[in-house]
Amino acid sequence: MKSCLIVDDSKVIRMVAKKILHELGFNTEEAEDGQVAYDLCKKNLPDAVLLDWNMPVMSGIDFLRELRKLPGGDGPVVVFCTTENDIEHIQEAILAGANEYIMKPFDSEILQAKFTQVGLL
Amino acid sequence: MLRPDDFDYLAKLLKERSGLVITPDKAYLLESRLTPVARQRNLKSIEEVVAKMRGRDESLARDVTEAMTTNESFFFRDTKPFDQFRDTVLPQVMASRAAKKSIRIWSAACSSGQEAYSLAMLLKENAARLAGWHVEIIGTDISVEMLEKAKAGLYSQFEVQRGLPIQFLVKYFKKKDESWQIDSSLRGMVQFREWNLLHELRGLGSFDIVFCRNVLIYFDQPTKSRVLENISRQMPPDGFLFLGGAETVLGISDRFKPVPNQRGIYCLSAGAAPAAATAPVGAGR
Ligand SMILES: C[S@@+](CC[C@H](N)C(=O)[O-])C[C@H]1O[C@@H](n2cnc3c(N)ncnc32)[C@H](O)[C@@H]1O
């Protein structure tokens, strides 16, 4: 079973994502900010990360930059998930090492399509 | 509930005009898709729509036909065919056209243009390989509304999320209000034209590569084989045909045969000469 780390400061979004990802056959872990996510990744790298952009403590983009520096940190497929949808934001995410992005609000169809596209399904 | 004779009238008209087969168990589709048409024209019910159509209202018949087609499409739909196009079919076609340096590609039943633009993006990505080549992409559909959308190249957030790799979005699209518009350079690579697949196809010319995906599924067997046969006449003997995931030529047309080890791709059978031997399907456009 593939694992996905859900990083979002909104409990509701984490719940929605968790439900969808379980249906898609993923094991999930959750983190409410980038720092918690980073600590989890240091212990155990997931196959995928569904990553929010705006979070307190450590933002999505800062987490992503740090994640990619970890040994094996280029492994996880990172899907950025944001309400910001201008090109600059997306470009910044790609530069920081994101594999894909999803614009909120997302649904199960979009998540499934994206995870298929990046080869996780 | 739709009266049986109204249902029959609509079913017959749809089959004739677009090839769409509506069985009685799909009658609810008529209700759900034609109610907006009725409302738009200030008609109270679908019965009134049919009554008006019986009086030979061409523009209403058109709208009804368009409303009944399924236009769903997305970028790089099913992924694999586009990999096959880039890695197998395009190199092969380029090898055999090396002298002419010209290729024509057809997205038959292109809907809002995602398939044609996906191909255009792949060609752009391979621009170096294609330097000095003349590549034409033609998208055709029966739906004027979809073709307008295709020409504008404007897609919603939802649409660009489906299948379009993020790098391509950043590279080839611009944000325009709440939508995303595909680059004018890509729009310039594709030509969109209204064309009914049931009609004579000769006016379109000959295509080295044909994508005809997710449209034959709506037709009955005889219509499928007629359309396939007509498409085969628009292809050179070494052309390639891509069908949708739920479609095949097997048992439907012997003018095509599967390309070994390439799921969903077909080439002309040895016997299928590209000559215009038989009479065309429709009575012209
Ligand atoms: C489901 S879409 C497929 C779009 C695209 N090829 C794909 O695979 O994503 C089917 C399209 O076929 C078009 N269509 C249906 N009947 C047609 C006909 N007789 N001639 C041309 N186009 C037709 C519809 O208007 C619709 O846009």
C-alpha cells in the first residue's frame, strides 16, 4: 500500500483528503503544518505528499525545500494544493520541487486524476 | 414522461443527424438535456419542442442534436495514447515522410479541443526534431458551441486540472480572469472546422494520423463501420488511427487492423486501398 502524507492546517481539508485517499487505496498520515510534516518525513518518507501552501510555523514551500534536501527526499511525489492559482505561485512551487499541483477546492476525481498522472495509481 | 411517438421521433432524428443511438432506457437523458433547450426557447415542455421540430425548425433540430452529444474531454486523456503518439507513431510517420517533411493530423470529434491541443503541445515539445517540417492539426466536431470554445482555447480551472501536467500549464497557458487560455502560438497550430462524421469526409483531405476517440461508442454497429470505412479512405496506406479506450475495429471493420503491441492504435489492412470506391455515407455536408 502506498503512503501519503497530508499536510494542511485545516482539519476539515485533512479529513476530506484522508477520506478520498483511503478510497484510492492509500495509507495516510497527517500534519497540521510544515514543521510537523518535516519531522515525520525525517523519520519515515512517504510515497506522496499532498501539500498545502499557506500554513503557520513552516509554510508549504519552505517544507518542500527542506524535504528535498533530506537523504532520499527527492523520492516522494509532492502534489501542491492551493487556492493561489497564478502562474508565479505555481512556478515557484515547481522550482521548489513540486511534481504537480491541485487547485482548491478539489474532489476525488481530481485527486485520482493527478495521482494517476504522476504514476502513483 | 415523454410520449412514445415523441421519443421515437427524437431517437430517429438524433440517429440520422449525429449517429447517436438513444434506447428507451436512456429516455431520461432526453428529458434532462432537452429541458434547458426548451427553457431557452420559452417552450413549456419537451413535447412542445418536438411539436416545433416536426414543423421543420432546422435551428431547433440543430440545438437539440448538440444538446444531446456528450462533449466531455480532457487534456492528454488516458495518457498512454499520447506517449504512443510521441514515442512510436510520430517517429515512424516522420521516417516515412522524410522526403516530403509534411504531416497532417486529425482530431475527429475534437469537442472543446483538448485532444488537438495536447497533440500541439507534444509537437512543440519536440520542435527540435520537427525543425523544417510542416505539421497540420485539424480538429473537427459536429458541435458549433464546442468548436467556438476550442477556437478560443479558454478552459476553466477544473478543465486544466484534468490531465494537463503542471509544467505544460505554466508553459503554454495564461490566466485570463477566472479561466486559462492556451497560448496563441498553439492556437495557431490547430485549425478547427465543423464537420459531421456521418457525412462525406473527402473535403478534409488525407491524414497521416487520425485520433477518433470516444465518439464511436455512441453509434450503432452499422454506423461505426461506415464511419471507420470513410475514415480509412482519408488515410494513406501507412497511416495510423487512434481509437478510445472502449473502442475497437475488431468485428466492426476489416479495413483496419490493430498495430501489434500498441493498444488502441490501428493501421490499414493490406486490402484496404485508399481509393474512393464505394459511395459516400451521407448526402454531402
Ligand atoms: C466525448 S467527446 C470526445 C472528445 C475527444 N475526442 C476525447 O476523446 O476526449 C465526443 C464528441 O463527438 C462529437 N460528435 C458526436 N457525433 C458526431 C458526429 N456525427 N460527427 C462529428 N462529431 C460528433 C460530439 O459533439 C462531442 O464533442
